[in-house]
Amino acid sequence: MFKLIESDAPQRRRICEIFVDGEPCQAMIGEPLAAALLKANCVPMRYTPVSGAPRAPLCMMGVCFECLVEVDGTPNVQACATPVREGMHVRLIHGARSIGQLGGAAQ
């Protein structure tokens, strides 16, 4: 669906490995995580909590919040505003979190 446009730029970004829902995926260090996920065909990136409607990046500049994912255990991270780094663990969001996933000290 999406592919990298080749350029003659003298400095190429280094390829790294990230993990999406536990599966290894190659990405370029420093590129927006949303772009890396789109290139890896990880669409939709989330499903809405109420209706379960699929969502994917829309604006690619941090305004729409359609590209929310979990990164290294932190929920609701905007993938379009998050640069890729080596070894990051990304979890696509499937609806609302359950009580057991909320964390915290409440019993």
C-alpha cells in the first residue's frame, strides 16, 4: 500500500527492528512510527472503544488522534508524532481497555 520513495540523499537513515504486536518489523530510525506502520501494512492501527470502527492515520501531524497505539507499555501514543527507535514494542489498540489492563494501585 505504501512504499518508500527512493532519493539521492547522501545520508540514508539506518534500518532497525521494531516489534508490532510481538512480530518483528523493519523501519528506519527517526521516521514517524505511523509511516513505518503504514509501510508494514499495519492498518487499521486501532478500533474505537464504542463502535469498534477501524481507524488509521489521517492528518499525520498530531491533530486527529486516529493513529493512537501503545508504545513500550505506554497507552494512547500518537504514532505520527513518535520517531522510530531500535527495539520499540508497539501494540495496536483493539477497543477499550479492560479493568485488568488499567494498572494503578486501586483494588
